[in-house]
Amino acid sequence: MDEEVKEGDQYKDLDNGTIYTVRRTTKDRVYIKHNLRSDLDVFVTYKFLDDNFDYVIPKEDLNNKAKSCDQYKRLNDSKIFDLDKLCEENKTALLFNNSDCLIVSFEELNNEFDYVTPKENSTREIKVGDKYKQLSDNRIFNVNLACKEDDRLFLYNDDDDDYLIVNFNKLRDDFNYVAPKEDLPKTGNRKNDGKLKWHTFPKFLLKPLIEVSHFGSLKYASFNFLKGLSVNDTLDSLDRHLEAVTDPMQGDIDAESKCYHLAHVAWNALVSLYMIRFRSDLDDRYKGGE
């Protein structure tokens, strides 16, 4: 194992989430006890501990160890999130995965999430053409490309014309290897004709927008735009950022927010659209003849 196992360390059983505390160690064995049931006192080998348990980082050490690209598992639904940014000034963290983005306080990060300890992937070599079943929805993905240097795997689903980019740890945690010629389980039918296919939207494009939203929540308040904003004022802001994009003296990045000007343009466009659709009382554009 990479880290030294010490008395008092805590480890989580990957199968059922049970927390065990290290009671003592020997050269070949680790004696662990169940935190809630004193009768569950067992010993395991170091390899078994490494393969079947995750080290639980003490809460008081969590913020000091947190860094960009760390992974955290939300306790209420076991979803895995990547840590994108830490804001020390406001004590908040920006978490991101394929479908969601969250802004949480350090306290929420400590109490409602578990740090996912990086571990080596399964010793089975991952090859292009391998099939993996996503545990959340039983969809089958093919490995199109495996980049060990960048810790990235490109997975493709033929049925939905969908693709995912995951790291090796996520493949291990959220997918099962499908052996060749496995009889796949039948699934139920759904009638989705004519409905929006949200899974086809490339959600990674939203990250620059989320960074603008995060900046706004720190400068003003979360969901500040829902209080109502003048359409003309919002479009003026859009025009200023659009002008900056074409001004070689200003560059692509806004000096205050450190976000892309074009991301500000997109954000202001969405907010303007929201006001036009749902707050007509704030649509102060010139309509002609009024």
C-alpha cells in the first residue's frame, strides 16, 4: 500500500460502506474492528485491505489535503464528483461531474461527502474494444480510446450514440467489465419519441458558464438574477463582453472574474432570455411606436 497503516486509521468497506478502525497491525495482518458492533473484530491481509477498502481521511485533515481533480462521493446517493476549485475566501468548493455542478461549503464537503482515495485500477489490462456496463443504468459502453498518460478513457454507447470521458478510478467504481458473449439482461420499453434527449447535450461545454455563475454567486448572491434584472442592462453587459472579445488590447479573459468574456456573453444571453420569457415586466427593450 502507498500509505502506512496505523492504529486508529479508519477504512470503509467498498461493498457495504461499513467503517472499520485499525486496532493493531503485524507484519502480515491488519486487525480491524467495526465502529458500531464490537463483536465484528477481524483481521485481513494488507492486499485485501488495499483492494476492498477505501482509506477514510480524518475530517480535520480534509481541507488541507483537498486539491483540484480530487474526487468526492456524495453520501446520500453515492454520486462521484471531481473537485474543480476551492475558494478559501468564501470557504466554498466547486464540484463537477458529467451531469451536475455543485457549490458547497467546506463544512458540507466534510459532512456530506467522502473523499475518494486514489487507487490503482484493476490489474486486468483495459483494451480498446472492451465492453463495460454502467452500474447506474445498465447501459453498455465500448472502450474507444485508453490514455494512461492522461488518466482518461473514452467510452461509446452504440444504442444512444452517447460518449463519456472517465478516468480509470471511475471506470473501476461505476462500471462492470462485460465478459465476451455475456447474455445481457433484457430491459423494459420506453416511449420517448418526440421528447428531448438530454443525454445527447455535451454538458462539458457548460463548465465556463458555471464558472461565471459561481463568480456571480460570490459577488452578489446565488440565483441573484431570479430577483429580476432589466433586459437592457443585461444586454448592455453582453455587448461589453462581446466587444472585449474583438478588442486585441483586452484579451479573452475578463480581468475581474478571470472567466472567459464569451462565457459572460453566453450567461447574459441566457439571463436575458429568461427575463423575456418569464419576467415581461422587466423587458424594457424598445418595441417601436411605444
